[in-house]
Amino acid sequence: MVSILIDDNLLLRSFQPDDATELFRAVDESRTHLRPWLRWVDATTKQEHIQQFIHRTLQQLHNQEALELGLVHNRRIIGGIGMHEWDHMLKKAQLGYWVRKEYEGQGVVNRALVRFIDFLFAKPGLNKIEIHFMPTNTRSAAVANRLGFKIEGVIRQSYFFNGRLEDLVITGLLKDEWKKA
């Protein structure tokens, strides 16, 4: 189990099987807010889907393929932060994150990502972290910019979402850049 303390009220921690009800509620209540950016939202329609997700994330953690953590505020799951596409040879991975609408704009994601990035460069020893987002996702663009990620390119029509091909902005942050910041 991974647990990263952010501050007195905020914690990142591995999802556990008994989180299924609360996590499903967080996704379900945030469905409209998350749908424009995350394609897994529409495929998560039952608590059973969340149970499968939690089981899969624990297996991926065990296999060192990915790391999915719950974003917990005052013991309530308010979102998630994850490391995906973990490439051990290149020592790089992608970040993903989401938060309930009521917590958006409060700096919660930014504070959590700062600690998570520290963790990823120190513990798994990553050298590079990427954030991918659609150009219309201005909130993710702002998060990447605030954290010092640099735009490395736009991959045209390489993301199929809501029945359309979308462009994908690729941003990256190197361990040396993070140390300097």
C-alpha cells in the first residue's frame, strides 16, 4: 500500500476494496464534470466496475505497471491521481488526475501533484513524467504549466474521444528540471 501525506487534511493513498462504494459515488456525482475529458467515465456505470478497477489497480501496483491513488480530503475520496504507461527502461510515465467539481480551483490537485511528482522521482526513480491532454482542456494545460511541464508537441488526431479524433498535447518534465525548480 502506498500512502503520501500532503498536509493535515489531504492524503494520497492506494485504493482498497472497501473504497468501492465511496469511489463510485465520487465518480457518479462528478460524471457531467468529468465526461468531457475522461473516456472511462461513461464505462463506469456500476459499483461493480469500480470494484474491478480497484482490483486491477492493486494488480498493476504489484506488477509495477501503474500506480493509482485516491485523493482523500478529511477521510473522503474526492478524486484520483495516477501514474500510467510506466516504462522501466526509459524511466518515464504519464500522470493522470481528476477531482470532484466542488474541489476544483482550490489548489488541491496542484498540492497533491507536487508531492506525487517528488515521490515519483525519488521512489520509483523516474527520469521523466508526461501529462497528455486535449488542447481544449485548459485546466489540465494550466496544471502542467504551473508545475513546469514543457510542451513537447501536439500529436494531431491521435486520440479517439466521443466519436471524434482529437489532437493530443504532450507535455514533459525531467527530473533535473524538477530539482532546479
